[in-house]
Amino acid sequence: MNTIFIIDDEKEICESIKMILEYESYDVKFSTSAIQGMKLLDENKSSCLLLDIQMPDMNGFEVLKKVKESTPSLSVIIISAHGSIENAIKATRLGAFDFIEKPIDREKLLISVRNAVHQVKLLKENIEIKKSLEGEGEILGQSKGIKNILEMINKVAPLDTRVLITGENGTGKELVAKAIHKNSPRKDKPFIEVNCAAIPNELIESELFGHEKGSFTGAMTQRIGKFELANKGTIFLDEVGDMSQQAQAKVLRAIEDGRIERVGGGKKIDVDVRIISATNKDLKDEIQKEKFREDLYHRLNVIPIYIPPLRERKEDIPVFVSAFSKDITSKHKKPPVKFLDDAIRFLQEMSWSGNIRELKNIIERIIIVIDKKEIERKDVESLLKPGQVTMDDIIEDSNSFQEFKEKAERAFILKQLNENSWNISKTAELLDIQRSHLYNKMKKYGIEKGE
């Protein structure tokens, strides 16, 4: 739950705002003293601060300046009855997120708070992305294919050109997209990811472009879309081949015009974003099937980057095993583990339909289950050829009918995924459910490649 903090010397205003925000499921705390409020603010992790200007013990601008010095990531919204242009400009220069005049309009308050909280979330996500890019996000490998990809990243990253990354699931398309962003002039701006396959078709437009309040059933408030959130930064359209035709048309228009329009809105909004796309599908084949727009394909495919599957670059496997072993033993606070040559050779003999993601999962499973400092071939073989889970096993391990149903459903979904080489679209079709529903079930049951 997001915590909102209020500093205003009028208790009635604090209580009024508290009631409005708590109804929207925010955790709200307040103080009628600026000095005391700053102390309490330090003790509580807040997502947003609502701050009055005229207070007896300390001016709101002084508080704003001190808060931005100590916690620059905290979004601060000024609320004041003295709504002059001069005050608004001064607040903005000191780092305020927004300026709201009293008496406070409920809808404006909710929109401003929601956007401020979302900004804090994005900042935190970007920090995590940077950490991952600098740590385990490093692109590993010594094969010719990987060297070519690294060379291409160095060439295209400084430019604003669109990139289309193709390759099987688990090859590291997202990692390449992040590396391009990290090495671009936009590196300090947002990197916004959209998994087009995991979002229902009826919601993809709202996700990408946002919507206005009342634009459709369930649109209770205004929503800012991913394109707006990515302004001045990069938007990564993952699984772009699964995007609906209607959303494709809007993306094409956004590329051509440099502007977007929220669902249910009539106002054109300027956006400056770099688009990086990725797909595991053959988009030329999708064009032939009339499932993907040819004009959009040519817009996205300015610079193509193909990532070969792991089975075509098995010389990279020892590098991955070494790096994953270090990361995993450190993560689980276990002593260092060495994979002997015969174990490495066995791993190189496998087909790896799930690619790098599958390899990492298996290395983690080996390290956790096999309590040895040196891993031999026989250890890997014994672990990768386990007995199948039977219905008797599920019945025996279930303590309730609900638990039995969930374990049975998990086993059935996993079986179908393995039989269809982890082709999500094909598996969803055979199960007669939407791709987004299959993704949700996989997330719910913790189903990953390599199982």
C-alpha cells in the first residue's frame, strides 16, 4: 500500500484529504506542524508528500527545499490557497511535482497523487534496471553470434533509430534492449517495458496510450499510458507480434505523427520515445497470414538484431555456467561450486528449447539440490531425469480439494507446455484460453522453463 504524507497547519484540511485518499486505498498520515512533520516523514517511507505553503513554524518552500535535498526521489505536491503564478513557478523550480489550489478539487487531487506515486515507482524501477544492467544483466558469451550482437549494440545505441530484436523465448531479447538503452543518450530517462502477449487485446490500447475517465466500462479514473510514461526515454514492445490489429494501427500512427491520443480522448499528446521491439515470431509469415501490418513491420525493423538459440552457440555454455554458479551461490549464501568438464559436456549435449532462461533455472536447481562443491556428469544426469509426477503423488501431497485442483492444473499446464516446446500461443490455443490467461496461470503456479 502506498503511503501519502500531509503537512498542513489546518487539521480540517488534513482530515478531509485523508478521507478522500483512504477511500482510494492509500495509507495516509499527516502532521499540522512543519517541523514535526519533517521528523515523521523521515521515519515513514512515503510515496508522496502533500505540502502547504503558509504555515506558522516553517514556510512550505523551506520544507520543500530540505525534503528534495534529503529525499530527491519523493514526489511533492504543493497545496495552497495562495495559488499565484509566482508561487507555482517557485514550487516547480524547487522540484515540486504539482501545484494544487485550495479549495481542493477531489478529481484533480486523485489524478495528481496517482501520477506522483507512479513517478516514484518508475524511478525505483529504473534504479533496479540499472543495477541489473550493471550486474547480472551483463551480456555473456564468446561465440561469433554474441560478438556480432555486441558490435551492433555499440553501433546503434547512440542513435535514435528503431530496433527489432528477434529470437526464440529465453535467448535474452530483453537484455539486448536494456543494453541499447543503457548505452544511449536516453539512459537517464525511463525505460518502459510492455509485454504485448500478456495483456488482453481489449486492454492493450489503454495500456499503451492511456484512457480518459469514463471512456469505457471500468474506466473510473484517467490513466497515463506507457508511451507517455516513456517520454524522452525508451519503450520496449516485447512480443510485438502478438499485438492486436487495432493497437498496431495506433502504434504506426504514433510513429508517423510523434503524437498519441488516449482512449476516449480527443487531444493529441506529443511524445518523444525511442521504440525497441522484440518477438519470437516470424513477422514476415505473420504478414502473409494478415495478422501483422506490413507498414508497421518496416517501421519497426529499421535495424534488425537476431539472437541465435543456445543450441547454435554451445561454446557459450561454459561461460554461462560459471557466471550463473557465482550469482546463485552468492544469492543463496552457499560455498562456491565448480562444474567439472564432464558435467559441462553433458550440458552442451542438451537441446535447450528454453535457451538461457532454462539453463539458468537448471543450474540453480543443481546447486540447491546437490550438496557438493564439485558437480559431476552423473549428478546432472540424475537430476535432469526425474520421475514424472503422478496423480497418486498429487493426491498424497494435497491437504484440501482446492490444493489438489491447483496442483493438478499446474501439472497439466506444464505437461502441455513441454509437449509444445513452450510455444505459448500454441499451448493457449490447445487449452482454449487466452495467452494472457495462460501467462497469469504460469505466474500463479511459478511455472518456468526447464521444469
